[in-house]
Amino acid sequence: MVKAYLRYEPASSFGVIASVDSNISYDSSGKHLLSPALEKIAVWHVRQGISTKTLTPSVPCRGPSLAVTSIASSPSVLIAGGYGDGSIRIWDSDKGTCETTLNGHKGAVTALRYNKLGSLLASGSKDNDVILWDVVGETGLFRLRGHRDQVTDVVFVGSGKKLVSSSKDKFLRVWDIDTQHCMQIVGGHHSEIWTLDVDPAERFLVTGSADKELRFYAIKQDSVDGESVKDGDDSSISNKWDVLTHFGEIQRQSKDRVATVQFNKSGNLLACHVAGKMVEIFRVLDDAEAKRKAKRRVNRKKEKKHGKEATEGTENGDGNIENKGESSTVTDGPIETNKITVTVPDVFKLLHTIRASKKICSISFCPITPKNSLATLALSLNNNLIEFYSIESAETKKTLAIDLQGHRSDVRSVTLSSDNSFLLSTSHNAVKIWNPSTGSCLRTIDSGYGLCSLIVPTNKYGLVGTKDGTLEIIDIGSGTRVEVAEAHGGSVRTIAALPEKHGFVTGSADHEVKFWEYQITQKPGQATKQLTVSNVRTMRMNDDVLVVAISPDAKYIAVALLDSTVKIHFVDSLKFFLSLYGHKLPVLCMDISSDGDLIVTGSADKNIKIWGLDFGDCHKSIFAHADSVMAVQFVPKTHYVFSVGKDRVVKYWDADKFEQLLTLEGHHADIWCLAVSNRGDFIVTGSHDRSIRRWDRTEEQFFIEEEKEKRLEEMFDGDLDNAYENKYVPKEEIPEEGAVAVAGKKTQETLTATDLIIERLDIAENEKKRIAEHQEEEKNNKKAVFQPNPLMIGRSPSDYVLSAFKDVHSNDLEQTLMALPFTDALKLLSYLKEWTSYSDKVELVCRIGTLLLQTHYNQLLSTPAARPVLIAFSDIFYERVKGWKDIFGFNLAAMDHIQQLMASRSDALFQDARSKLREIRAQQSKRLQDRSDTGEVVMRKKKKKT
């Protein structure tokens, strides 16, 4: 009989406050801060300092490919998250659900930005493209190509009609959204442009690069009338079509490259964050203040000039003073009458400099201005920490920090209590106690650099072995460090509990293995008794001790040394018993099974070896991981083994059959440690990415052969895709200047949807023929019983084909239809007239018709059979769209009338929370009309040519 196993699946992950791959952002309310937490987006309540919800993708995490790389919040409750695989997910922050997934980029998303209404979303990526998305229609509008390197930032200007993008190719590009072309290319930067932003009034655009200065550009408004171009004359614009005009520079204090520049919501502050520990805060003056400052600067310059001339006159004699005075009076006349030119230092003034304790990853201004300060600035640091600063006129001060929910550095060891009720983890400066079920941090205790840990059987105390060679005793109940004992002359690398539960064993780099016993003593001055430890025996080894393991019967002790061998001694007499040799590199981890029959070792040579403890024979050597094996542990009372390594995966093995059972992916960096519950119902892993993940055993059964087939299929598909891309797909040429392309991309989902549509079209055509034959038989007075196709489940052929679009995502519709052959596209067009009778399918029918007409335009013109299909469709297409457009317009007018009535009857100002939504719906109605117009134009051309 084939043996079945129970599957382990990811259950939860915790310990990450803010990862380093993405930016942080406030939501529209200013009460919550959005931070990247590897593949999740954490929503933090700023005042309470707790995570209220976590936005987690439904697809299984495959490591860094699904890491959050960019976050943007809209004016509404929607949040956009860009990921490492090029996808963009739109989240509802109130519900915590993913509303839609947009697939278009081939590389990681590096920039996201909403327009002011929140109806459009611009995204930039490592694939050098900029894509504009329709958030309401949940589809891509078009792709803008032209950058030669990674797009680093995007921003809307010109009341949302134009888009500015920056790139590592050292150029800014200004795109016209209406005409979909690049209207201006701005050079002048000497290095990669990393960030840009525009003030709320759209007066200035600032860019940051590795250059020593910040560059500022004046933005040309749509209507130029004397004072419309801020801080510059019309004559300074070299081209009347140019949107950006160079305004000036400001020298920066730091030599590091600029990482982020950002204006606050009111536009009176500018923050410049460099790729280091410093943030420069600039005060932005309005036009009147800037002109006054410029005037004072000119006056000081004139006074200085007068003083210099007077000094020279005194030195040359009294006769020249009068001439100098006369000449100065003549030259000073034009200076006073000339128009005063405002420069960048007149508008931007350095206010404060914030210096953080660690390198800053991202910054974000709070959209709500506090009462007693100018603004609140949030900083995410590279040590898993978020800090909040209050910016005042006189100073900046740190007001809050979110730091308790995660370690400052990687998690080096994890240990479960005997009842699995809490978890102890160590890092370079702290020990944390967690609830493994909820992921909440219960205690945080300052400590040394903890390399290994152990929870005492009573679950009241914890032991931590540090890099300094000390043993720290932690009181879990009070959350304090009770005692620090000098244990070894080198780092304590391993702690193993004795089965009798009266002591433990430690191994160190000082070549010693020490046996310890627990003691409860009350020192002078202490009110209660405390746990202490005492060294009872010491065993000297020939090399550094890396790992120690004790057999369950307390008969043997296994010691792994730096010379790549494992020495087994008797516990009672410490006499040598066996030597296990075979690893090419040092053994980093090992464990002994509950029955004492097997010992498994994991090494830096990427192999795990399974040994018999009775004779020391190697049962099997398995190439387990793509990098060093960092931890192995048996599931209690079984011969199943878990192993983790620096290749970021967890693997599950059967040590009797020497077979790999499962591969669990999820961590984004090296996995350092592993803990298995005493019932084997879950495991916990700690990683260099600062996350702690829990994997639960489910009731789902699986078989070894099925898992082998799955792994081989994945490997085969990956190799096939790589071979196809390398051999048959032509290399993508450099796009033309300002080229425009389709926004979406071909995925497995679009190909599957195309196959489903083709299949249902064929079934529907066959069914229509059978219906026609049956009707012909009835005319001939033949009694025949018609048996409908059971696959159609009682639906008509038209409805059966329409149901194929039920699961096609709005963003994937274009790519799905583009893959249809022309013959099937023609069949699909014949169903559109019937589908227009469904009121809720009018927009879908419009999109399908427009896309098919645009894709197959030339073939439709040259195909006589297409004419009756198009004529039948055109008779009703425009009429239905116009009818729904009139309904939308009537409803919007009625709502505006109701708003005016309610405002007139109320003393308070009527605030309509749905005004922005109505504007978005109006834009959607306009797009619906545009699609119908496009289809009408195509069909008119068809009629004209035929």
C-alpha cells in the first residue's frame, strides 16, 4: 500500500515592521501608515503603534519575486501595491481585500502614483516602461516606451493631463496623456535620477540624483497669461511646447545620492532624504515671500556695491568721490527699475536636518497637519524600525517609534516552550517572547548577541548563549535578564537540554563542551528565589565545537567540530564511542531521532547525511539544498526530518525512505534556525529577512510520487520557457522614441481564457447546427426528440459563449482577445448583437467589439463574410450605448439637484463624500462613449470600402 503523508502549509509570518525593498506611505486619512512587510503590506495605526490589518496576496509566496516593491495610496480608501513579479494589486484598506490585480510589467514595479482624483494610476518598472492604468475600469490604457533604463519615479502634472517620468538613463520625459506621446525630454543630470516630486500648487518640480545639487524646474501652466509661469518669464522658455523649464539648483549637505524628495500636502515643506542617515527639510516660501526675499537680496547687493565704491573713492582721493557717486547714481537707476528675478534660494530655505540612528530607507509626510507643528514625517529605517518626527519652526523631535513588533537584525535562533504556548527568539541585541498562534510580541528583553537559546522545562526561564561567551538567564514572566554567567572563552554556539531535565550542555569555539545543572538560590538582597546554573563537568575537544546533540536516553553525546567530523562520546564516562566522517565542510547542525536509532547531520557542503547511531554507518547522503544547511530537526516520535538552508527554502524528508516529501517556499533571505513543536503539528523558522514564519500541518494527504511529478513538471516548464525565450523569441529591439504599446502582457491566465473561448465557440457552433437540423426535421413532420448538449447545462449557445468571459479579468481581456484567430473572432462578433440585450453586459460588449475591430481591422475589410455581421451589430450597438449614457447623465444630474436642495435647507456646508466618485463615473461614461465612437468609425470605414 502506498504511504500517505500530511501536508504542511504556510500559516502566518510575523516580526517584520518595515522591509527595505519598498517605500512607506500614509493613507488618505493620515491615521494609518502603510509599510512593506516582505510580501505583505502592513497597516499601522500611528497613534496606537499597532498593526490593525495586513494585506496579504492570496497566491502562495515564492520568495523575493512576490516582495512588495512600491506602495501608493489614493485619495479614497484604495491602496496600490507593486510587487517584484511586475504585478500591481489594488487593495481596499477598509475591508482588507484585494479588489483587482493588474498584470503588465515584466520586471519589478519601482514607482506608483495616483492622479488627484484617484481614477488613474501610473506605474514604472525595471522593464523601462511606464504604464497608465484605469483604476475604475480595472484595465491598462497604454504603455509608454522610450526610457533606456529603469524607471525610478512618475508624477502627474498639468491638472493630471501630463505625466513626468524619471529614469536611470539620466533623462526626464514629459508625456501627454491625451495624445499618448512624449512631448519633452529634459537632460542636464550627470548621474541617474532616483526621485522627483511636484508641489501641490504645481509651481515647481524637483529631482534628486547622485549629483551634488537638487535641480528645480518651473512648470508651465495650461493658460499662460503674464504670471502663469511661476518664477520665470515666457522668454526663458526655449520652446512654447515645453512643460518644464530649468529654474535652478540648491547645493546639498550630504555627499550620498538622493533617495527621495517629497513635498508635504500643504506644499510649504520639502524633504530630501539621501541614501544614508540624513533628511534635509526645506521651507518653501510662497510667491509674495519669495519676491520680498529676492528684493532684500538685491538691496543688500546694491549696498555692498555702494560700500565697495565708497572705499575705493576714499583711497583714490576726494576728487574721485563725486565722480564715483555720480556714476553710481546713473547705474543704479536701471537696477531699481528692472524686474526682480526670483531664484531657487529665494523660494527654498534649509530649515532642519534630521539625523537618524540607522540608514533611512523611505520617508512619508502625514497628510494631516498637526496643530502645534508644521508637519509630521515618518521614517522607515533599514533595521526594521519606523520613527515619527514632529517638524516645528525651531526644532525637530522624535515623537514615536514602532519597534516592539520585530527584531532589529536577523533572527538567529528560535525555541518553543514545552507546551508550545510561547516562542523565544534571539537577535544581536534583544530576546523576544512571542505567541506563536497570534504572532504578537509578549516580551522584549535586552541581551547580547544571542546565537542559541533554550527554554527551561518549567517554562519560567530561558537561556541564551551569546557571541561573547556568556550565558544569559531570562525570567520570562517578568521580562528581565536575571543573571549573566561567564560560561566560555569563545562564542557559545550551541545549547542542548539533557533528557532528565535537570541540566543542559553547551558547546563553544574555545574547544570545550560543558555540562550544567539548574539550581534555585536566593541571593542576598533578593526577595524571591532565582534560577542559577553551575558547571559540573567539562570535556575538552580538539577543535571548535559547532553543534552538540544528546540522545533521548541520555547515553550518547554527539559533538560536531570545525574539522568536518562528528565525535560521539558516552555521556556518563565521556569516553569516545564513534566518529562520523564524510562531510567535506563543517557540520553546522544535527539532531537525533526520538527512538535514538538515527542521527541526521547538515553541513556547509549543502548535503544532509543520515547515520545509524548504533554502528555509525552512513545510511544515505542527500544533496539537500542549493546552499549551506543551517538547521535540521526530527519531528518527535517519527523519522521525518525538516531542514532549512541559506537557499531560503524549508524541506521535509522521510529518513527511512530517503525521499524528499515537500519544499516550502516563503522566506526572502537565508534561513538561520528551525523549531518543531513537540506534537509535530507546526514548525517555526527564523530568517535573515527578520521574519518568523509558522508552517502548520493540515489534514490534506499527499503521496511521494505525486509530489515528484509536480516538481518535475515545474522544472520542465521552467526549462522549456527559458529555452523558448533564449532560442525562438527574438530579442526586443530598443523602442522608438516615445513609442506607445499595449498595456497588458500575455500570461498563463490569458492563454487559458483564450483556449476556453475557442472551445466554447466550437461547442456552440455545433449546438446551433444541431438545433437547425432539429427544426428542419420538425418542418418535415418528423417526430424527433432533441437532446441538448449536457455541457451547456441548459443554456443557449449565446449564453454558453458569454459565460466564458465570466472569469476573464478586465485587465486580461485585451490580451485574451488578441490571441484569438480571425475565424474565431468573426464567430465571436456574431454573438455581440444578442448580448447587447443584457443591460449589465453593455460595457463588456463595447470593449469586446472595439478590441476585435481594432485588432482585425484589415482582415475585416477584405472579408465579404464579415459585412453582414458588422451591419447587424452596428444597427443596435450605438443605440444601446447612447441609451445607457443618457441614463448615467440623468442620474448624475438628479444627484446634483438633490445635493443643491439639501445644501439650501441646511445651515452647515453640505459635504458630498461621493463627489469624487461621481467624477470618476462621469469619466467612465465618457470612455464608454469613446469606445462606441471608435467602433462606429471602424464600421463606417468598413461600409465605405465595401
